[in-house]
Amino acid sequence: MVKVFKLPRMGATMKEGTIGQFLVKVGDKVSEGDALYEVETDKITNQAESDMDGYVRKFLVEEGDTVACQTPVLIVSEDENEDISAYL
């Protein structure tokens, strides 16, 4: 299974956020609940967490990028060799 993690909406009025720092690297094994990256808004800095076990496969944005909510940020797959080309 492959999942594309998107920038979450962390409040009713949130329209965009800045990727503060990735807390994982491509190739890292992650578990459900692990923090993946920081999201900075004009009000808070929070961490986006994984909701699955798997491997970080690709970053789709860079640290410091400001993106709209629901923009794809990174890809995680259950199998470290799973084909992710359809998600790029």
C-alpha cells in the first residue's frame, strides 16, 4: 500500500502552511504515530504524524515551502521497494 501524505488543515481558518523541517529521511522506517514533518502557520507550529507503518519514499515539497492545505507533501509505502511511480 502506498499513501501520499498531504498538508493537513490544523484549524477551521487554515488555508496554507509552511513545511518547517522534515523529521524523517527518505528510506527511514516509520510507525503509526511517528512525526514526519513540522507545519508552521501564522498561529502555531505542529507536527504531522504518520497513520501507517512503512518507509518514507519521496518528499514532494522542500523545507521552507509554503503550500495550500491538502497539497501532497511526502509518500510512504508499506514495502520499501513498492512502485510509487503512479503517485508522482
